[in-house]
Amino acid sequence: MDRTTLVMGAGLAIAVTGLLFVVSQASAQVVRIPGIAETSPKREDKVVMKDEEWKKRLKPDQYDILRNHGTEPAFCGVNLAQKGPGVYFCAGCDLPLFSAASKFNSGTGWPSFTAPFDAKNVWFRVDRSYGMVRTEVLCSRCDGHLGHVFPHNTPTKLRYCINGKVLNFVSEKYIKAHLAKSKQGKVAPDLSDTYDQTHDDDDKKSGDGKSGVMTGGKKGS
């Protein structure tokens, strides 16, 4: 065996080893948690709408993310810097998705959470797009794309990396009433102007600077 053959053989071995390492690292991104579905859950309050109906209900950037699995630009500001107690609801169907208590600054440029509001309110799907292997997070009521979940050094060992534009923040003062409202029907509500006329000055200190609600479609890049 000549020197050229040895060099080529060694190079191939290194390449294969590197490929196996990449595959191993990619597989490590697949997250499975007992209690969180890996197929679209059957729910009595399931929101199913035609594509044209979604386009009418959602703002273009929300539609791109929720229905076309898009991603907002990092550090766009929507719900990223929002602080204060409350709950983040799905912009597509008003299901409570994440509590502000589980939010943390990951430095990634997207709102990050350690756990969902309720394990039954999200579901996971393996996402192999763009040459990567990730775990996609979807809303269990409308099957809208929310973001991805990754292993992380948090108390839950997870980081839910979520697009802020598809989240509507409701401050703690209004949570009880809003939760009751979100359970009433199968039609996704229009939250665009719901709170601007009803929230008081105390709640203007949190949220979008106008009300106790941070509405994904109202601000951002």
C-alpha cells in the first residue's frame, strides 16, 4: 500500500468519524418528555381553519411563523424584553402556552422558557429541516409552529426557544378572567385591541407600553 493510499484512507476515516460525531450531536437535540405528545393531540377545543381563514385572522409575520414554520429575526424585541408576572397565550388560538415565571434571558435573541404552562398545551415533532435535527414545539390546540426546544443548563435541563411574535402576553391582574375567556369557544379570538381601552396605568408599566397585553403582531421588526 503506497503513501497516497494511506493518506486517502486516513482522510476518509477522519471524515467518517466527524460525520458520526455530527450525527450524534444532532440526535442529542431530539427531546422527548413523558406527558408531552409527539403527534397532534385530539382536543374537544381543537382549532381547525382553512388557509385563507388563517391569513385573515393573523398578521403576515404571525401567519408565516405559525402556519409556514417561519422564524422571526433574533433580537427583534417582540416579547423578548417584556417583564412582569403573567402568561403568554398563542396568537392563533389563545391557548396559554408559557408562564412568565418560567421565562429567562438565554442571550439567544428569542424569548426563552424552562417549561410550558401545561404539558398538554404543546406537542413535539422532530424537525429535520435545513440539514439539522431539532425538536419543534407546536401549540396543541391549533398546531401552530412556536419554535424549538433544546437541552440547556436550566433547572428543567431544557430551553424552549419561542418566536415572540406568536405570543400574546396577559398580565397577572387579568389572567383569571382571560383564562376563562380562552376556554369558551373553538374560534381563535382577535386580541388586537382587546385591552388597550380597559387596562389601567399600573399595567402600562409591563407589556407593550400601552396596556397589560403584549400583542405579537403590534410591534417588532
